[in-house]
Amino acid sequence: GAVVSQHPSRVICKSGTSVKIECRSLDFQATTMFWYRQFPKQSLMLMATSNEGSKATYEQGVEKDKFLINHASLTLSTLTVTSAHPEDSSFYICSAKQEGNQPQHFGDGTRLSIL
Amino acid sequence: SQELEQSPQSLIVQEGKNLTINCTSSKTLYGLYWYKQKYGEGLIFLMMLQKGGEEKSHEKITAKLDEKKQQSSLHITASQPSHAGIYLCGADPGTYKYIFGTGTRLKVLA
């Protein structure tokens, strides 16, 4: 149980392109989803938290107009990197959490490479 | 702000050996989570500890949370190459957001 699917697993695109990453909880309802960014050999950095039906809460230093988050249903959240540039290249991971005293479950991550 | 420190940063052991990874918090933990990550992949949930003195086991992995709820250890018995990866502890500082330790890279030599 508690499976989170993240798609795509890898994206390579040109500078200026917008990229959408999907995060789905397959067998549970995720009241809260989280988006992280991970740099090589470093731990996870929380970018934003999204609750179904409400606006995402962004961490300090994360541009909300650059990283658009939508949590349209209890099983789907999307992260759109708008007008991506090479400095946006990174490994992005989502997680989903059920209501109550439950752990976060993570997707397999998306490796984004901007040329 | 709360910080999590993991030790050791990296570990190389011979297959069959036991090992321990530690996670120390600067403040009391409301919840402590252990995850395993393989390079370039997502995190696999291992265990959740919430009560002081709590201990949980799954297959050959045992995790403990001390009575003061500021330190946790992850112990692997008779390690195997499949145990290799990055082990991360994550803490719930009383909000819904986790903070993560810097990770312990484990390599198991066959």
C-alpha cells in the first residue's frame, strides 16, 4: 500500500520551455502533498506544500511564479517549472501524506535537465 | 530551527556485518522517520517512531528512538548488498513539514 507515482522520471528540454511534473497517490487519498528539490549528494530541500483545493505554501526563497503547483484532487498534484533555465536542472521529488498521524510517501523523482 | 545530524556520513561494510546509523536532533522530536534512497530514485519509507523508547523492526532492520526523543538509531543485522543506499532520517518538528538529515551512504561489499 501507500504508492506514489511520479511522472515523468526524466525530462530533457531546451531553455525557456515549461515542464509539468505529475504526482499521484495511487491507493490512498493525499490531503497534503509536498514538493522537494535535491541537489547532488545533498539532502532534500522542501520547496512547497500543497493541500487539496487550496493554494500551495512556498518555502522562503522559492519563487511561486516560477514553480506553479496545483493540487486539484486528493490524488493528484502537479508542479510546473515555467520558462525553465539551466539553473533549474535538478532532481525533483514529490511526497504525499494521508490525513492524521501518517508518514509521507515519496514518488520516484523526476530528473530535469535544461539545455 | 531544528536540525538533524546523521552519523556516519558514509559507511562501507563487508556483507554479513552488522552496522548502526545514528540520527541526532537539536530539539525534541514529535516523530522520527527513516527512509532509504537509491541514487537517482525516490525515498522508500522504512519506519516511523513516535514514542520515547519505541523500537520497531522490519526484516533485518531495527530502529529505536531514545527516551528523550532526541536521538534515533537504525541498526542493520547481517548486512547484504541489497541494503546499500542512502539512509535518511526525517523529523516532524511539530508541524506537518519534515526536516531531513544529511544522509548516510552505505555500501555493502559482497
